[in-house]
Amino acid sequence: MNITVIGSGRWGSFLAWYTKRLGNDVLIYGRQTSASYQELKNTKKNEYITLQDDTKFSSDLKYSVEYADTVIISIGAQGLPSLAESIRNATAQAGKKSYVLCMKGIVEDGGKRLSEVIYETLGPDTKCAVWLGPGHVEDFTKGIPNCMIMCSRDEAFAKELCQSFASPLIRFYYSSDLIGCELGAATKNVMGIAAGILDGMGYTSLKGALMARGPREIARLAEAMGGNEKSIFGLCHIGDYEATLFSPHSHNRRYGEAFIKKEPYDKLAEGVYTVKSVLYLGKKYGVELPVCETVYDIIHGGKAPEEALTALFLRAQKSEY
């Protein structure tokens, strides 16, 4: 295939390296003003990977989209609406391409899932899938394998992508539950921040309770939204907990820990934005989200962490199920 990767950060550069490794022709699109894009273009490497010499680059969005059979997008979730609009305005072929979103989040404006943004902007018949699940670039590039999931409302398309992108490094599963998978993937970043908060406070032992209770509230929300609650207990959410709640490579966990320790942290932690959106969805669908509310109260509401955690774990007694 001809593949265009939009995004030149940690995951974008890895996806270009990985799909090129599978024998595809790969082009990386980036803005001329992007420091990460310029670094890749000029040196063919960054702190994570070294690209193959014949990887292509372009800052022409029209050309980059029209070049591709499949467009892989890996940018900050809040930037997707404007990017999708730019793609639509750049070329009449926009809705005829296949899109794979390797990103996790919920748009703050209206609580939209990322696939919803693509369908609403590029057309309801656009082929779109989300590539989710555990794994860190730092591990993949060392040859450490993992399992991931490809999700699309077009199950045949999801299966096709699983076959196209599978390798000994990544084994894919597939799903047609976009609601459950996207919600699960986005909210595991909120749980990652919660885990970092516990680490920062020296309460790491409470991660067990977090892992038991967090998925239950997200599963209730997924079901209320029309998704399958079982997805939350699969690769998109619980299956990603090791990489998000414990790994030193997890941006969200590290953000939560740095927040408590009052240390600077400049990497993208999507959970910071997602927690606002998920509380909006909880209110919209009438679902109580105590863990998410606690994370919000600490990082956005200025509530003392110890007070917030005490309130969370000393809530009124109730049956576990």
C-alpha cells in the first residue's frame, strides 16, 4: 500500500517505521513549523526510532492525502476536528480514502469520539478504523511483542487491516464496537493519571482498588452510550493497564506523578483533556463516575489530593457488584 502518516511524534514516527518495515511505501506529512517533523525530515530519526532511508516527506496536505491508499493519523485528539476539516477542504478525494486513527481521546467540544469526527466531517460512508491497545514504542523497537485491536463499524474493513498490519511484533484482534473501544481507550488515560497520582502520594498499593473499580464505571458509561460493556474488559482498556498504570513510559501516569510532586512535565497526556469530556458524557447519560470525578477535582478543580482520595475511597458502603 501507499500509506501517509499524519503525525511525527512518538507514535507517528513509529507507525511510519513499522508500516514501512512491512513493505509499504510510506510518506510522513507534517507542518513546516513542526519541530518534530523537521527533525525527522532532516535526520531520519528522533529519540525513539531511526527511519528507513527511502521514507518520503511532504508538507503539502493535498498531495499527502491523494498519495495514500490509507491515511494513518496520530496526533493530539483535540487537533483532529481542525485536521479533518483541512483534509476535506484540501481535496475532493478526502472521503474516498481509508483512515486509521492511532490515537486515543474524546473531543472536549461536545464529547465526540474520534471516529465521529471523521464521519461527520468527511462523510458517513468514509472508511474509518481505530488502532488501539497496549504497547509502547520504546518496547516495540526493542522487539518486545504485544497485542492490539483494530476497531471499525465495518467489521470486514477491520479484519482487512488486521491482516495488512499484523507481524510477529503485533498481533491484532478486531471489533465492531466503536463506542466501547473508543471510550475504553480514551478513559484508560484518565486511569493512568489516577495511577500517577497514587504513585506521587506513595499510595501505589491502592492501584489494585483503582483497577477493580475504574473499569466498572467506564463499563456502565459504555453501556449507557449504546456500546458493549465487555469491550472495557478487553485490550482497549483493561488490557492497556500495564502499559498505562505501571510503565515508566506512560505519559499519563508520569503526568499524574509529576502533578503531585509539583514537577514540570511537557509530554502530551491526553487524559488531562479526556477527563473533562468523559464527565460531560457521564452527566449526559446519567452515569456516576467517581474515579474520573476525583481525577478532575485534583488536576482541574484544585482540590487537595489527600482530601479527594479520602472522599473517593471512604464513600458510602455498597456491594462490589
